[in-house]
Amino acid sequence: MGRRRLAEQRLTSMATVRTAFLDANVVRGQLTTDIMLTLAAERLYRPKWSPEVQAEAIRNKPPGASEQAVTGRFAQMDKVFPAAMTTGYDELTPQMRADEKDKHVLAAAVHSKADVLVTENTKDFDPPRSGSHAMKVERTSEFLNQVLDDNPDKVVRSLQKMVARNRRTPQTMPELIDKMATQQDLEGFAHKLNGIVPPEQRGTHPNLQTTQAAKAALDGVASPTKAAEKPGSAPQARKAGASGPEKSADKEL
């Protein structure tokens, strides 16, 4: 009876795990990719991507990163997550409600039966809210904050293991949170994570304090993302390769 109950619990847990299609600007830089794949490896969500997304990320690789290193990283990703690669969506592409250059991204997300498309280019997508082509579109921090809300203890443990195995900075939770606070795509997640970890594991970067002050000034309960991005002042989403989300250059991937 105990084994049957455990099996049922596992099936229920798997049913609630979202499938997320990751755009090129999400898997372009080292830190964001490490975080996303660490959480995927812990089965906190199921990742999806496509050959065209990988090609775009390689074309717009971070400054200082070699094409060989980025290509090697994607080969390793495909090996670890063999079910993530999405193909066979070409017929859908012309039907997609998105910027012309991003139609293939939305088509791959729909074809992969993803629950959400994670991208920093939310303004380039306008999928329907219902029907066969419906797709939720979220920025990186918005998606990560939801994963954190759903399973805070497991997310924190996963990130602690990630930094513990790093051979260079960030090698501690405070270093990780401080580094995330300097990246546009991860700043909202950094703030929320900073409010969950124990005091000795919190970051101290000035951006975290600024975000906290802005949050308190608004209404005291606003989400980290909304607090950091006030209406009318939020930065425009950027394509991978335009001085993108990662402000610091990645020398190796």
C-alpha cells in the first residue's frame, strides 16, 4: 500500500510540473542557463528548445565566449535532456501571432505542447489565450519566481548544490544572489530568492536594497518583478545579442 501511495504521489507531482519552452535569450548566457538547467534536472519543470533557438543563441553568444564552447554546451544539454529538442513545427510557423523573426519560436513552443514560453522578448509575441495555438509567455524572472513559489525548499536546495559544485564564482548563495541582481533577466528572481533564504545566505548587492525600497514604496506587497519594473519605466525586452540580459561578459561556457 505504501509503494502504491508513493507511486500515486509521484504521478501527481509529475502532472503539476510545467513544460517550458526556452527562447534563445534564456539559454544564451552561462549563469541563466546553469540556473534553468539545474532546476530542470531536479524535475521542477520540463525544458524544451529547438535547433533554431540554439542557432540563434550561438550567433548571439556573449562577448568573449567562443562558438566552440557554446556549441559544446548545447551538445551537452541535448545529451542530458534528450526529450527537450523540438522539431517538426515548420507548418505551424506561418500561422503564429508573433514578430516575423520570432514566429519559429512560438511555433516550436506550441508544437512541443509547452505550458509557457520563457523569453525576454515578451513584446514580440501575441499568442491567443485559448485554442490550439494558445501559449502563456513569461519573462525569465517571472517564470523562476513561480517555480520558487511552487517548491521553495527544493529550489533553494538545488541552487545550493549548484554553487557548491562551481569551480569559480558564484560558489556561495550570497555570491549567486548578488550576481543575479546585476542581470536584467534575473534581478527579480534574485530579490525574491533573497527574501526566502536564511539571513546568512542573503546577498547584499545595492540593487537588492533598491528593489526592496521600491517594492515597499508601492504597496508593500507587490511582486519583485513589478516592484523592479514600474509601469512606464520598464526596460524594453531585448533580443539575444543586443547588449542582452547578462551585463558581464562570460569568458567560458
